[in-house]
Amino acid sequence: MIEIKQNITAAKVQSAEEKTEANTPENESVNLNENTKRPEMLVGSTYKIKPPVSDHALYITINDILLNQGTEQEIRRPFEIFVNSKNMEFYSWIVALTRVISAVFRKGGDCTFLVEELKAVFDPKGGYYQRGTGIFMPSVVAEIGHIIETHLKTLDMLPGNEIDTHQQAYIQQKKAAAKAEADANATNNNSDFPATATSCNKCHQKAVVLLDGCATCLNCGDSKCG
């Protein structure tokens, strides 16, 4: 029992957040949950994708919240996501998608399951190959999943793309075999046909040269002049 010997001149109702902060030891880390308030400023990254199914690029921004700042338990966790584009065709489902993903982020806990769920979404009209990497994307949603995967890897929430020793040896073996085959083909072409010869549409050999102003294949005899 606490005895109050002075007159009470003011009172304040303590909020749930203040109670939590007051009861949290200084050395105990604070985890992200649905009660975590959004700070005035968040740090994030913006990724650009240009799917061939859209006339305009999509800009995906993922903002992170910094927890336990200045302590040994300091971590960054995704807090919200935005997708912006000039293409209004995607507007309705983009708004719905970003709100759901942001809600999952703010819930705390393991959010890495979002990656596989999004990457498994297939467009009934067909997918496409990502520019620059050649990776097949079954849908725009799947490519957003790849972006989230990349971002989570920067936060060490997912392991990086590490190739084990056996895979590295196998890849090096295939590279060496491909190089040897290319060198052999180059040697054969140089010995049989001129170095300036181009590929023949009929026999697919690099044996087409100009003879009397007419493109003629030295391998199969095919000629543009008949």
C-alpha cells in the first residue's frame, strides 16, 4: 500500500503503450507488433520494375522501422510498402495488395512467407522474362514477390543466394565444356570458311559470302540469286 501525504492537484490516465514502456526493462528488446506506432520518418528503398505487360514502370517502395535504436538489439524490420505507377489499370488491386502486405509487416513476427505466396501467383494471360536477368516471372505480382525477397535479404531476414561447392564445380565444368565447344566450332569455321562469313538460314552454318554480288552459302550452295 502506498500512502499519499500530499494533496492531489492533477491526474492522468496512463495509456496501454505507456504501461508497456514503463514495465519493460531497459535491457529487454522491443519487438514489432500491431501496437507499434509509426515514427514520423522511416528509412526505405525504392525498386523499379518494367514488366512488358505494362506501358509504364512500377516503383516499389518498402519502408523499414528501426527498433531498439542505439542498443545491441537494434534491428530493422519492414513496416510498409507502396507501389506507384502511371498505369491506372493496376490501381485497384495494387492498393489492396499493398495494404494487406503492410498489415502483415506491422503484425510483426515472420513475414518471409509472403515471398513464396506472391511468387506462386500466375497470370492467366501468361508470364514474361525479367529484363536484365532472364528470370521467368509468372505475373506482375510474382515480380513484386521477388522484390520483397531481395529487400528481406538486405535485412538478413532471408539467406542470400549462396551456391554450394558441388554446384560451383558443376557450373565451372559446364562453362569449360561450352568454351571448348565454342573454340572447336571457331577453329572449324576458320579452316573451312572465311572469317567474314555469316550464318546460312538453310543449313545454319557460318558459310555465307558474297559471290559476284550475291549472298551464297559455301556449305550447302543456297543462293539468294537462285
